[in-house]
Amino acid sequence: MRSFSAKTPLAEAFPAIENCHRGVTVIHAVAIATSPHSPARAAPTPTMASFTLAASAAQFAGAKLDSRRAPAPRAQGRRAVTVCAGPKRVMIAGAPASGKGTQCELIVEKYGLVHISAGDLLRAAVKEGTPAGLEAKEYMDRGDLVPDSCVVTMVVDALDTPAAKEKGWLLDGYPRSASQADAIAKEGIEPDTFLLLDVPDDKLVERVVGRRLDPETGKIYHMTFSPPPADIVDRLTQRSDDTEEKAMNRLKVHHSNVDAVVGKYADKMKNIDGDRAKTEVFAEICGIIDEM
Ligand code: AP5
């Protein structure tokens, strides 16, 4: 047993905060309140004078009550408060050009989550000419979903990094089918929240064809809605699948798969009107993340 004063910073009292995707769980701890004037069985109060950390339980405590991953440990006669504020795990989904990447930039800046974009991982694999990239290319060129055999391992590996576990993650564009959702569920990977950006189809094609990317900073622009500074225009690039024809197919593919994915996360889903200024969309997302 280790004792900490009430003034001990949480980070010091619970140094081994670790997120785990593989079903083992975040490390939980039991903070059992004891009063200096009463026996250890005293009921916990918010003004507790000291904590006794049941370190042997090897579990973690943080700011919020949470029983997502593991049952509350038994406290052998004492009332235990299981508190958890593990790293945040966010999924963001939506049609092509619904604003996932744009919102991810803002979320990463504010919350420091590790951004894992399935599309970016695939484009990097195509560029590097890996076997998965070579296989994915023809599907991406058409705007079709690439086979699970290409994308699932990439995403699972990206989530299985110390940074993603410690800082939390923001998974963008994955899963896009029921089988992809099942594949990560088998690895114990579950989000805390599933954000679905909703934008009418007629707006999406215009967003796709006007999109430009800055290869130096990775920033996303739109020639009308989010114009780039004049001095970088010449270096901007356009994605090869950002044509009207390919956008129409990507949209069709999205509509034929989205319900199956939403069905997997119905209890965690937040539908967000993405047809507003990006700052308004972001404000709503912040409200959701802040409450997690
Ligand atoms: P991916 O790269 O994920 O493309 P996508 O899903 O089609 O989404 P986009 O990146 O096009 O759009 P976005 O929602 O990020 O919008 P953005 O913020 O850039 O996937 C590409 C391909 O890879 C797929 O087609 C598939 O082949 C393959 N793939 C990927 N994941 C896969 C998976 N899991 N399984 C199988 N295959 C997979 O915004 C778009 C534009 O709109 C920008 O110009 C932006 O400035 C502008 N904009 C953003 N927000 C607003 C706003 N609020 N108002 C006005 N304009 C805005």
C-alpha cells in the first residue's frame, strides 16, 4: 500500500496511466478515502484528507468515474471509488469532404491526440510502394474501399504505439465497414465517442474539387471556403481522387457502408451538423470531447 496526501498531484499519485487497446484495460486504481479522524472504513468524501492507493490492484484512477474496461475492483469491506480519466479515444466519420481532416487538425491542436487517418496511412503506403500500398492503389484510384487485408493491420499497428496509448487517439476514416469495426473490436479497440459529420451531398462535391493540400505543413485549404495565403498557392497539391467523377463514386461507397458502421457504435454516436462554419462545427466537437 502506498499513501499520498490529498495535495499529491494526480500525476504523481498515479504515474502509470496507460491506455490499452487489447482488452486488458487502462490501468485502474482504487482511491479509497480515509479520514485522519476516522477509521479506514469511513465513506469517501470529496474533501478527503488522504488517499490510500491500492497499488497492488494495479489499476488506475483519474478524474472521472469510469467502468468501461474493467469491473470496479472489490475493496474488501471498504467503499472504493474507481475513477478513470484515461487518454481520450475518438473516432470521426463522415462522407468524403465532410470535414474530417479539417476538424482533426483542430482537435489535435487543442487536445494533443494522436491523429490516425486511414486515408493518410494508405496514401503513404502507396507512395512508399509497399505491398499493401501497391494493392490499395487501384481501389483508391477508383474511389472504392481498399480490401480489409490492406488497411486493418495498418490501423491496428498505428493504434498500438506508445504515443497513441499515452496521449489518446483520433481515428479518422476507419472503420468504414462492419467487418473493419469487428476487426478492431477483436483487438479490444473501442472509442469513447464516435463523431459523425453530416453534410448534404450537394455540398460535398464542391468541397472535394476545391480542396488543396499544403505538402509542407499538411494543412488543408479550399480555394473558396478556406483560401490559402497567396504566397503558398504555387506549392499546393490536389489529390488524384479529388475529381467530380471520383467524388461521386466515393460518395456512393460511403452511403452503402455508413449504416453498418453506425450500427456498431450506436451508443457512442454523436451526429454533428457539418454544414456550418468549421469553427462552429469545432465548438460542438469540443463540447463533446470536454465531457468525456
Ligand atoms: P480519405 O483520405 O479518408 O478520404 P475521404 O473519406 O473521402 O475524406 P476526405 O479526406 O476526402 O475528406 P475530409 O472529410 O477529410 O474533408 P476535409 O477536411 O479534407 O480516403 C481516401 C481513400 O482511401 C478512400 O476513397 C478509400 O479508397 C481509401 N480508404 C480510406 N480509408 C479506408 C478504409 N477504412 N477502408 C478502406 N479504404 C479506405 O475537407 C474537404 C474540403 O472541404 C477542404 O477543402 C476543406 O477546406 C473544406 N471544408 C472543410 N470543412 C468545411 C466547412 N465546415 N465549410 C466549408 N468547407 C469546409
